[in-house]
Amino acid sequence: MIGSRPGFFADEQVKGPYGKWDHTHEFEPFAGGVLLRDTVVFRLPLGWLGRLAALALVLKDVEAIFAYRSRVMGSVFCSR
């Protein structure tokens, strides 16, 4: 984890498949509940080849990861 304060924390990949992976998590009151906002900045290694791979493959995977998490968080925390 690279930083935290009430309603916020951030982490970064130190070792792994990405050349850069910075992920912030922000929590704020919203409509009687809490809004969770994630911001991810990532870069693949290998320069232009990595950018091409990001467009072709990785963006879909990252979107799928957060779509799944959104469904799980909704099923656990949303009132019915």
C-alpha cells in the first residue's frame, strides 16, 4: 500500500506482469450508502508492443475484473 487516509487508500504493483499498476480506492457517502470509486493507471512492459497488447487483450480483462467485483460487492452490500 502506498498511502491511505479516511475514505481512501492506494496500492501499487511492486513486482508482477505490469510495467506500472497504480490503483486508488475512494469511498464517499452517496444516497444513503457508500460509493466506491476505483482508479487504475497501468502500463505494460515492451513499449509499443505492450500498448498494442493492452488495447487488444488487457483492457477487456481489466474491465472484466472490475465488472465481477462490482457484481460481488453489490450482492454482498446492497440492500434488497
